[in-house]
Amino acid sequence: MTRISCLRSLSLSTAAFGLWTTAYAQTPPPPDENGSAAAKKDGQARQTPAQQRYGLPQNPILGEPVDIDTGKPLTLERAVRIGLQRQNSIAISKTQTDAASAQLLNARSQYYPQVTPSFRYNYNRQPGGTFFIGGQAITGNAVSENRQDNVVASFLLLDTGQRDARVGQARRSAFASEYGLGNERQAVILNVTESYYNFLRTRELARVRDEQVKRAIKNLEAIKTQVAVGNAAQSDTLQAEADLANAEVEQLQAQADLDVAQATLRNVMGVATYDPITPAQETVPPPSPKGEGSLEEYVDLAYANRLDLKQQQERINAQGYSVRLAQLDAGLSFSANIQQGVQLQPNNGETRVFTVNLSYPLFDGFAARSQVNANKANLEAEKRQLDLIQQNIRQNLEQSFKVREQARFRYNASQKAVAAADLNYQAAIARQTNGVATILDVLNAQVQLVTAQVNNVQTVYDFYIADARLQRAIGTNDVEYIPRVPGARSPRVTSLRTNSPSFFAAKKPESAQGTPSSTGERKP
């Protein structure tokens, strides 16, 4: 084959390869098989484009997978489990724990020998000059070929502590990510619980507005009847009609609030569907008449249980190893390494190398010392962050505790207000029927009744939402998940009673025995 034909074949092959790679690059990758299977399993649940392309969130599931069909009666327990199974924030925290575990494994690899097989082939052709044979000039080429096969094993015998510092830093970072995953689960539980109670609240308020419209219609009909028999003026119907129109506006607003509450609940659960939500319970039990415990007891419990505090403490420990590593790099460094190899080609035999390295950064423009100071400053910042988190926890605890206790007392007063307002309204209707009261008396009584009913509904759910925040503040709203940290246990459950009917604070504490699998079992 001539030189020109070789170049032509090479150019055609290159062009064909370019067309093939361009077409392949423009072809989107196939969707994840797990995502397709999950889509079929979820039934009516819709998926986002990202879920269709990359699959559903791979959250750690404790127990059996939960049915995400929101068309079925939805309990608080199932709503929370759906959120724990489908919320992307948990999946993101899970990826962070996986990355930290991989980094820890990478740091620990320095304790083991590194075995590296290698193959090398070298072909070299160069012009060899011109020589003459029988008076004729001939151009030659110089060709060399080299091949080398070997297997090398190296092992770091010891150093001045850099290896241990890197492993310690990676281990503490992995512990922090585990606590972060548990903390994110608790945050999701609180968000779902708040949204569920708010959904029930808006349903109750919508029911109050529906009853208000019914009463307004009844009042208007009664006024028209009295006008027909001459017991009321025609102008009284205008006031009744205005009251009905205002009641219908408030009814529409209540329905809009209910739609927003449904959308919010679906979002915090991580469910992409537009199906209406039917709660399994229409109302919640009334608040208990008496609370237990003091604010200081709750604060002590929070300091003992909160996973974000433990996460921050592990970050401080990891940063401490960063300071140690920077100090080692800024001082006298020593390492001893041994290398054992077997060469197969070109010469068969063994190689052995023992290396000792001793170094000291005599002058580096203050780079090593500045790195030490920077890591010390970061360590101090992590300590201050821990103090800030503790202060915020105390503030949130105080707010939730006081709101809950105030709502407890407000409930009793609101019950009395509803009873009194209802009697007043019934009396106003009776007086109006007898011609003693005017339409304004009836409308005022109705306004008082609606106000009392709204206050009663708000008080009940203010109590339960504050109690859910209190459980989150003391770190007891999720005792199922145990971080994969040596010595980790379920949060210490207090004898102080919490009032939310959540099942997450009713389990017995246990120690972490292994890693939770996708089926909820723990592997050693």
C-alpha cells in the first residue's frame, strides 16, 4: 500500500469515527432501570423528569417500604414514612455519608501494601542516515523495540504520624456525616408533621367557613320571610346579603388555603402527584390539661440527644486532625518505605528497594506555618459554631415550650368561648324570630361565634405543632435510626410526656449493631 493510500484510509477511518462519536454523544443515555421499575410499582404517582432519568431517591429504609398512594386515607405515621422514603434531602445526606465512607477507606489503604502490575512496550523508528553501495545512495532507518513486564509491591513501614492523622480526619468526617444523616431525618419528620397538622387545621377552618355560609344563607332566608310578613324592613335583606357575600369570599379563601396546604404536604413528603389527600382522621384529641417538666430539663435532654450537636463535635475532632497534620508537615518529617518487585521482561529477576526519607522545611516563605495558623483558625470557628448551635437550640426550645404551654391554657379558654358564642347566637336567632332583636344583633353574634371557632381550631393545632417542634428540639422525634458510629444509641427518651400522637417517640432505645440495609435489617 502506498503512502497516499494509507493516508486516505486513515482520514476516512477518522471521519467515520468522528461521525460515530458525534451521534453517540447526541444520543441521551437510557433511563435508570431502577427508576423505571419504581415508576411501575408506584402506580398512580407521577415522577419528575429527574426521577424518570436517574431513578428515585435511594434513602435508607427502616422496616417495610410504605405505600405512597395519597388517595388512600393518610395517617401521620404513613405521611412521615413516605417523607423518609422519598425526600431528596435525605438522599443527598446519604450520598455524603457514602462519600465520607469511601474517603475513610481510601485513607486506611495506606496501612496495606500497594501491589501494582505494569506492562510497558516501546517501539521507536528513526532515520538512520544515508550510505552507498556500489555508488548508489541508500537511505536507512534505525528501529528499536523495548518491552518491560513487572509487578511491584510497596509498603509504608512508618512515618511521623501523617498517615494516622489522615485516617483520624477521615474517620471523624465519616462520623459527622452519619450524624448529619440522622439529623436530616429528624428535620424531615418535623416538616412532614407540621405540614400534616397544618393540613388538618386548614380542613377544620374550611369546615368552619362552610358552616358560616350555611348560617348566612339561613339568616337571609329568615329575613326575607320576616320582610314578607311585614316584621322586618326591606333594607335588612341588604345587610344579610352582604354578610353572605363576605362569608362566601372567606369560604373561597379557606379552600385556597386548603389547596396550598395539600401541595405543601405532598412536597415535604417528596410525592409528585396532584391527587387530593384524604386524612385518616378528621380531628385530633384535645391537648392534655397538664404538662410536665421544666425548661431546663428539656434543655439538658436536648444537649444529650441532638444529632446536630454530635455532628458539629465530630467536625471539631476532624479539624483537630487537620491542625495536627499541618503541624507535622511544618516540622521534621520521617518516612520509611520498602518496595519489592518481580521483573519478567526483558530480564527476569527480583528487585528490592528500601527508602528512608528525612526532611524539614527550613524555609518555604512561611507557607507551612501559615497553613498551621489557618487550620487553627478553622478549628476555633468550628468551636464557635458549636456554641452557636447550642444557643439556637435553647432559643427554639424556649419558644416551643412556651407556645405549647400557652396553647394548652388557651384551649380551655377557647372551649368556653365557643360554648358561650354558640349560646349567644342561638339566643339572637330566637330574639330575632320573636321580633325583639335586629339583623345586626344576629350578625354580631355570628361574627363572635366564627371568631371563637377559628380561635379554637388555631389553638389546638398550635399546641400540636409546638409539641412536634419540642420533640425535634430535644432530639426524640426519631428513635428508629441509629447512626453507624461506635457507641451510638437511640436518643435518651425522657420521662417527661410529649403530647403529639407520633409513634417515633415510643420505641425502646437500643445500640447500633450494624448497617441498616434497604430491607431494614442490620448487617454486621
